[in-house]
Amino acid sequence: MNITRPFGDTLALIGNTPIVRLAGPSAAAGCDIYGKCEFANPGSSVKDRAALWIIRDAEARGELLPGGTVVEGTAGNTGIGVALVANAKGYKTIIVMPDNQSKEKMDTLRALGAELVLVPPTKFADAGHFVHTSRRLAEETPGAVWANQFDNIANRRAHIEGTAPEIWEQLGGRVDGFTCAAGTGGTIAGVGLGLKAFDENIRIALTDPHGAALYNYYAHGELRAEGSSVAEGIGQGRITANLEGAPIDTQYRISDEEGLVWVERLLKEEGLCLGLSSGINVAGAVALGRELVAEGRPNPQVATILCDTGFRYLSTLYNAEWLAAKGLPVFDWLARNSASAE
Ligand code: PMP
């Protein structure tokens, strides 16, 4: 897309995000690591793409009619994307969210005009889980469709048709590796499938947080979770429809502490304020870059996703008391500021 010309409508602002070389991660890996700036979408996260594709798909299938309602269960970012796209198209939005997600996401959803339904965080097997609650609400609401981001593969099509060709073109048709974490799995599966269509030698790596079951699934064929993570929006315990057939070549398990190192360094050294899933992705990209360098690939180019803005986590990741309460290291400057405030 040519960004020197005006866009015809606001929905055209979704996608076509910039990609940036990350100096610190590139130095650490010994090759070029690139971050796809998904925080630059109108809703400040990668999930605007899935929201747009899912809503267009529901319209194309004749299920979403003028004045209708879109219902979704979400950790927050998909809800924000759905609310913005629905507003732009004249639909109403109902969002079901676990009540342990960041306050900023809840306030944002209310500010955008979504009807917000908070439920206690539970296991997927429980009937009250946010995903099942959102499906029931969609069934009970006249004129409503359920976005169903986990098992609706319009989600991953956004990345097959959008994110992957953008990365391929932006890196000059030479990509050696791609990695990111999975929430729905739409990004890793869609970008993986899309990039492999250009070059099947591109190594696709899953970067899994602690507390998710996918690392063990791809490494040992067994869905088993170990540990836990405070990262929002990632960490999956099952093979969603979006993950089915995902071309995962290798996998890494990254701790919150390892992810936070990159959140801190990218902010202090490169001026990017990001969420924890981005830090975890960058840690995975450094591991993938090192692996490709060690194998002797010449000047490998590795891409990952900078999923959302850190401004969404001012009360958590960027709050000294919250970090300390979670037993996580507190960034120096936060510790200083909170000490001087006392
Ligand atoms: N990071 C954040 C902050 C997210 O909200 C999400 C979406 N749940 C992801 C990463 C993962 O994206 P996907 O659902 O495509 O796997």
C-alpha cells in the first residue's frame, strides 16, 4: 500500500504496519532481528487484524446484518479491535472478559462503547469460562454473531493474507525465521502458513510462555502445561482450529523474567513501550536468530511481532508495587520513582 496517498476510509488503517530493526536484540543474536509494529494499528494491537477479517467474513456469509451485534470473549485486545471495527460499520459490541485482565483494557472497552461483561477467570472446561459465556450470549441476543476468535479461521486468514506478505515484502523477499507466542494461535499459524508459501525453508518457531501447553505439544506430542505467566493474551492449553496444521518447526519456552528483560531494554535503549507478550516474542526471536547463526545461515533475517502497546499495562507491568507483588524484578526507574513518591 502506498502511504503517501490518503486512505479512503478508517478501516484501511488496519494492517500495513511498519517493521523495524531492533538494535539490542540484533546485537544479542548476532543477526538482524525485526519487530512488526502491531501496536501501530488503530486499536494499538495485532488483534485489529483478526477483528476486521472476522467481521468481514460474517458479513460475506450473510450472518451479520445491518444493525447487528458482534459478541466476543477476549483477554481484551480482540475486544478493542472488534469494538472499533463494529463502530465503523454500525454494529453493536458485547465483550466478555476475565476480570483479572488489566484495568486499562476494561476502561478502554467501556470508553469505546462496548457492553462489557466480566466473568471470573476459570478453566476452559468450566461452563462459565469467558469463551463459553460469550457463545451463550451470542445465541441469546437477537441479530448477534459470535466472533469466536479461537476457532474461527478468518482470524488466521488475516495473517496469511496480510501480515505474512507484508513481512516478506518489507524484508526484501528474504526471511530466514519467524517466531511469536500463541493466544488463539492465529498469528503464528497464519504468518507461518503465509511465509512458507513464499519459501518453505523459513523456520517457524513457537515461542511459548510458561503456563501454556503448546511447548510440550510441539516438542513431545503432549499437551501439558508447567509453571505460570502474568503475560496477557498468550498461553494456550489446546489446539484451537487456528492452530490446526500450523507449520511449527521448532519451539522455545520463555519465562516472564526473560521477556521483561527485553521489555525493559526496548523501552530504555530503543524508546519502544510494549506489553509483555512482545518482550517474550523478542526473547524467542533472539533464540531463533542464534540458532540460525550457529547453523551457518549467512546473515539470517528473523521477524517477530510487537503485539501491543505498553500503555495498556501502566497499572501492571509499569507499576513497581504490582511487579513486586508478583515477585518480578522492578525496573530501576520505577523503583526510584515509587520510592520518591513515598
Ligand atoms: N499478545 C497479545 C497482547 C494479545 O492480546 C494476543 C491475542 N490474544 C496475542 C499476543 C496472541 O495473538 P494470537 O491470538 O494471534 O495468537
